[in-house]
Amino acid sequence: MAFREEEHAHNFSRRAFVIGFLQFLGLGILASRLAWLQVSQGHKYKTLSDKNRINMRMIAPLRGEILDRFGVPLAVNVQNYRALIVPEQTEDLKESLQKLREFIPVTEETIDRILKESKKTAKFIPLRVREDLTWEEVAKIEVHLPDLPGLMIDVGETRNYPYVESTAHIIGYVRSVSQEELTGDPLLTLPGFKIGKTGIEKVYDLEMRGRAGAMEEEVNVHGRAVRELSKKPMQSGTRVALSIDGELQRFVQEALSEHKSASAVVLDAHSGAVYAMASHPSFDPNMFVSGIPKDVWQAMNNDPTLPQTNKALAGQYPPGSTFKMITALAGLEAGTINRNTSVKCLGVYKLGRDKFHCWKRYGHGRMDIISAIQQSCDTYFYEMAVETGIDRIAEMAERFGLGKTLGFEIEEEKPGLIPDQAWKRKRFGNKWQPGETVVASIGQGYILTTPLQLAVMTARLVNGGYAVKPWITGYVGDQFKGAEQWPKIKVSDAHLAMVKKGMGAVVNTPKGTAYASQIIDENLGAMAGKTGTAQVRRITAEQRRLGVKNEELPWEQRHHALFVGYAPVDDPRYVCSVVVEHGVGGSSAAAPLAKKILEQVQIRDPAATDIYSFDKDKTTQDESVKRDMIGPFLPSREIGG
Amino acid sequence: MSQMFLHSDQSIVRKLFALNWGLVFLIIAVTSIGLISLYSAAGGNFDPWASRQFTRFCLGCFVMIIVALIDIKWWYKLTWLIYFGGLGLLVFVELKGHVGMGAQRWIDLGFIKLQPSELMKIAVVMALARHFHGASLGQVKRITFLIIPAIIILAPVALVLLQPDLGTSLMILMAGAGIIFMAGAPIWLFVSGIVGTAICIPIAYQFLHEYQKKRVMTFLDPESDPLGAGYHITQSKIALGSGGVEGKGFLQGTQSRLNFLPEKQTDFIFTLWAEEWGLFGGLVLLGLFALIFGYCFWIAFRCKHNFGRYLALGLSLNFSLYVFINISMVMGLIPVVGAPLPLVSYGGTSMLAALAGFGLIMCCSIHRHSKVTR
């Protein structure tokens, strides 16, 4: 028995050792697994752990402002008060929203949207109830806040255009990013982020956007921020200063509004800086920022006067008699005419079997180059143009900036059209007819120009023959983008002087076509210029016989009224072009406008002040940090992988 | 009650001296790790877990010492009472019990939620130890002698499985099998048992509850559903791995503090510990467990009677199974079964059961020379 006990105990020990061995083997496995996880996989899990806990929140940058040449803001960021509601802080979300309606208007749809959103997002994330609260609404909510659990007021930034429709065509507007515009830049996916869609807002969009700040937050498993780990403040976008004079711009816009559809450009004759560029009718760009109502949008799209188009850049019109300076210079330079060449105008010019009428039925009598410009005698130009030939005229037009885009910052710019023989052959496949030269000599026929081109042409005529190009950007940040020096055009000064003399006579002599628009104020420089009346359709023999007055025709059949001018006449500084669509007559509709504008620009004298430069103020940095603190609330969002 | 102590071979004072203070020290060390982790789990607060756990530990220590001092003959005599009492309680919770975590597992006694299955783990070991106490090797080799042990094991296993608590029932089964193995049952029995199980697993799988199936599936491929059922395993592995060698530091465990770690105070407490204290801390805890196993082994070998040997080794095996299952679960080695880490996890019953178990082991040590008659 003792032996058997002994054997039993021995057997037990052996078996027990197996169990003991297994126990320690188990611990060994656990230890090696732990070492594998923490040592060789440690880095991988560390990353995963950080990804778990760290949430990157972008801080939207403040968009750079757009200022006029005096530093007056044309596009700014204004604080936008928003009502937000935090679902977890209210017992009954729907009831709270209904309660809010007692104080501020909230639509049924908004309530439905919030209730829907609240089901999808975490309970502590604030949901947007209303934007653009008025001060009164903010005050009402603040007072009743104890009765409105979960409600909070938050300040965001929205773009605002203080000059409203006056600068709409130049500045353009910002709008929410559409699906096609996503470039992968996470900034674009920020809720409420807006980018420039037209005008300067579009041209310098990237510069003005600035750089997003980032906030690293530690979040718990529910995504609630527990603490801030690091913060990189956002960088405000670059400011842009334009050559525009905001008040002049407003003045021009208002001056144009007496007509149904018109546009005007005011340039510096020597530098090419744009002081004003207006197109009427316009629109309120602020509507686009907050979301334009559908009916307004449709009405705008169906409007024949194209409120959204900047006609100063994109409107292409026959220049009419404003083109005569080019024809004259082409003739003078080619030698087909000189100072003493005279033509007798009998009211009609015959070329072969064709008859070409002068605007003055019974003719001007004997005309030379000066009086032909002064009285806008068509016959004089008909005759000399046929001798000079279309190619020379076209070549001269191009030297003065017509027929091609001028590389203006705002892309909307159109090239216009200056025809020549090669163009005709290419376009229509047949030969240029001398009759077409006759028509072209007075800026009719195929010729098309934009108001901007007409202003540039005038500038080049009066600045001593320098090939200025128009520009509108003064500074982007601290970088000067404007231009002062321009190459000289190959043209004789004497010939330019003759043209200028004619233009002076147009306004300042009793026989001149724009004598009624002479600047009388002695404190201001006198104006010079040239009227133009461009036919929209050919005047039929019937109409000519009946003597139908143009202003009695339907609006869209009336002549366009044009005027190009400059002031002061002795030392040209400001150049202006005005086009009144279907305004009947250059001297009756366009010249008075040009007079008003050239008077105003001389009073304001923007050329006397350099464009606002940002070196002057270094407050930008501090301001951006301050703004950052109250920056727009943005729901947390992970960026990158 | 006093009879239990007086009729023993030694005085109470001598018994107290004979108590395995080394083992007590190891138990206190492991429990301290648990308390530190619970303090951290509460974000640096004694409430709600650490303080209550400490109270329970003190209570449990008292129970442990009482259990250790009671003469082992009494435990031998009380074995069947405890076993059938436990079985009765299991039946009782099956019939009427609180619904917690989707399974009926405990009886609410007011001050403690008693889990009969915890009691049963000890009772099964005691019953088997008693059964094999007087058995000769020849008897054990006979297959008919193993029918009673089989019933002793399978009756509670079946009841616990009904609760349903797969983890605990498997643990009872494995601990029981371990004792039968040590008692000298034929090897082929275990070989065929393992083979049989391997064949049965696919069949048994059909009878698993939906959540158990899901646990198995997510164990096999936790990344397939990282936000769903595999979330626990994935987050636990992230916590462990990101701890690295040095750990994130006391109270700095981001995974647990930010609640990415599920049930950090109970089943996943090892993860919390190893996240904050790193590989170093993890190995210290595993080392302490190893010392405890070794100590129990030493006690069993010094014991002069079979009842004590089986009891000490069986309870130690029981304890080690807990440790393996819990830690391998949080490391993603086995499916999530919902087993606490004894002495470390927050929980009254598991603490009490573990300490009572150690009390019995120490009892075997104190009374190693006792003559335990059949």
C-alpha cells in the first residue's frame, strides 16, 4: 500500500509538473505577445492612438480686404451674428425652437432641417438656426436666453460690399464653393467657406484667401473636445488696393443710371490706371454672398440690358465717329492727307454706283482735318479713307489699342474687332470692297470696340503717343502691380497735335459737335473729346426720305451714343469714354455725361494721391489674431489622413 | 464555529504564524496594481472604483484568513454541502435572477451581487479533490471511476452554459479536467477529449448565441468591423501597443482616459495598466502572477495529503486560467469572453472568490500535516 501511495505521489508530481509547465508557458506567451504589441508594433499603435484622440480643426482665414486708392474699403468682412442651438442642452429641441419663434422669425423648414441634423450629429455640436441676425434680434435673444435653453449666439464673418452695385462689376463677389471647384484643398470643404467667382474677387482669390489656421484638440470617444493641444493661428489673406476711386466710381455709376443701359471708363492718360469703370444697370453683389433669391436671379438673366455683364469691358460697340481720329492719323501718317488737305462736303459721297451720306443732310461745305473732326464731317473721312486703304487704318487702330484684348486684370474683357483685307478674306472668303472702307472710316461696319478700348485709344492719342494699357490693381499686399512707364507709339507728334486740336474744337468751339457740353467752370481744366453716334442698323432709304427721327424708333433700334474725352485740354490727365446704349446721339446723350464725369474727376483729382500702400499700417497682424479669437465656429473635421 | 479552530492540531496563534505571508504579500502587490489602475480609470479619483475595491479587498482578506485558519478537515466535511449549495444557487439564478448584461448571472444580496458561478468554480475543485483524495492510482485508471468526477464537472458546466456564460463554463471544465489529469486519469482520455472537442466545435458553434458567434467572428478578424463588434479588441490593442516600453505614464493613458477603451475598470484593466506603465509594468504584473503560481505549486508539493494537493493545485490552476483568459482576450489572442482579471479588475464577487480561493490554498499549507481521513 505504501509503495502504491509512493507510486501515486510520483505520478501526481509528474502530472502536476506538466500543469505547472503549461502555466508558465502561458505566462511566457502572454509576455511575448505584450512585448510584440508594445515594442515591434508600438509605433503603429502609437499613431493609431493619436489618430483616435487628436482632432484637427481648421480655423477659416479672414479674407483679404479690397480697398480703393485712398484706402476706402470696397470689400470687407463684417461680423455676422448667428443663432445656434446645442441639442444636448435642451430637453426638447423642437419645443425650444418653437419658443425661439416668439422672438425671431424661423421658418418651418429650418426647424425640420435642424431636427433632421440633430439625429445625425453628436448632441454637443451646435446646429445653425439663423444667420445674419440683426442687432435687434440679437438683443431679443440675449434678453430671453434663460427661457431658451441650448441657444447661443455666435459671430462669424461674411463678405460685404459697402459700395453695393457701384463696384459690383469690378469687385465681383464671393460665393459658396461648388462641387466642380473642389481642388482637394481642405480649406474649400470648410462649411460656409466662400471663394471669389467674378471680378477682382476672382482674380486675386488665392492671394486674398489667406491660410487656414489649425487647432489640434484632444477629443474623447464621442468626439467632444477635451482640451486644446496646439493652435496655429490663421493668416489673414492679402489685402488688395485698387487704382479705383470709390467715390468717383459711385458718382459715375449714378450718372449712368439716368439711362437704360450705359457704361463708362475713366483712365489716367499717362499711367493707364483706371479711376472708375461703371456699367449700368448693375446688381447688389451682397445678394450673391448670402444666397440670391431665385426670382431675382431669373429676372437678372432675362434682362436685355445684361446687369451681370461689365459692359465697359465686355460690351462691343461700333465706335462711330469716335474712330475718326484713327482714320485721320492713318491718312496723315500715310501721307494721303496733310494739314492743308481740304474736301468739300455736299452731304453725300459717291463711290461708283454707291452713295454714302454724311450725317448732315446738306453737307458741311469745305472741310480740313481740324474742322472735319470738330464737326464730325463724314464725307471728309470717306474720301481720305478710300485713298488710305483699310489695312493702314486697321494697322493704326491696333497701334492705339483697338481690336485686341489689352490684358486687363478682369478676364471678362472682350477684344472688339478691327477688320482688314486679310480678315475679310478669312472670315467671308471674298475680297474687301472699297465701300467697306468708307463705312469703316467712320467707325461703322465690322468695327467693334469696347468702352475700355476707346478710353485707352484716347489716352494714347493725348498722352504724347505712349502705348498705355489699362490696369486696376495697385497693390497686392505690399507688391506694387501698377505701371507708370509705357513705350512710345510710332506716330508723328505733329499729327497727334492736329488730332488733339480737332478734339479740342469739338467741345470748345461753337461749331463743335459737343459745344453744349463745354466745361465752363474756370477752376477746372477744359474738356476735349469726340462724339460718336453709331448706327445699330442701316438707315433705310425710306426712313431717310421720311426723315424719321431716331428717338422715335423702338429702344433697341436707336443709335448708340458715344463720347471719348479728356481733360484738361492743355495738359491731359484724365481720359473718359462713355457709351450709352441706344442713346440716340453722342452729343446729346454721351457728351453731357462725359462732361459731368470729367468735372468730377478733376474736382476729386485722384491722380494727385498715390495708391494706398500697406507699408503704412502694420496693425494687420494684431488684428488678425484678435479676430481669430472670435473666429467663425466650425464643426470639427479631420483633415488629411 | 469555534470548534472548527479548537479541534485542530495547532493553536490559532501558531496558525497565524504559519500563514503564508509571502503569498499574502504577492496578493497585496497584485491588488495594489489593481487599485492604482482603478484610481487612474476614474481619472485620478479614488471614487467610484478604487475606494470601494479597497474596502472589498480588506473584507476579502478577512475572509481569506478565516478560510485559511479553519481546519482543513472541516472543509473536507463541508465539501458536498458547498457543492450542492452552489449547484442549488445556480438553479435558483436560472429560474429567477436579475437580468444583467443580457445574461442571468447573479443574486443580489443587497451588499454584494453574488455570482453562484464564481462559488461553483471553487466548489467543483473541492468536490474533485475530495473525490480523488482517497483514490488509488488503479482506481483512477478505471474509466468507471471517472463517471462521478464527470458529473461533478458537467452539472455546473451545463447550468452555467445555460446562463449563458460560455467563458466561465469553459473555465470550470478546464480546471476540472486539469485535476482529473493530475489525479492520473489515462492520457488517451484527454487526447480523445481534445480531438472530440475539435470535431464538436463547428457543431457547437451552431448553438452559440448571436453575440457569442459575433465575438468569435470578430476575434478571427477584428479589423473587419472596427467600429462595430471588433471595436473592443482593436481599441485594446491600440492602447497596449501605444503604451510602448515605458508606457504613457500614470494617469496619462489617452485610450482609457478618453474612453476609447471599453470597460476599462473591469475586463480591460490590464490594458489600462500596460498603456500607462508600458512593457515594464506589464511584465511586473505577469511576474507577480508567475510568483503566485509558483508559490501555490510549492504549497501543493509540501502538502502531505492528497485532498490538500488537489485543492491547492486545482485552485491555482483555476486562478491561472482566469489570468490567461483575461489577458489573452485583451491582447486579441482569444475572443472576447468577458472574464475579469482576478484581484485587479473592479468587482466584488471576483475579488471575494479569488481571495477565498487563496484562503483555501493557505489552509492547505497551514494544515499540510493534518490527517485527512476518508
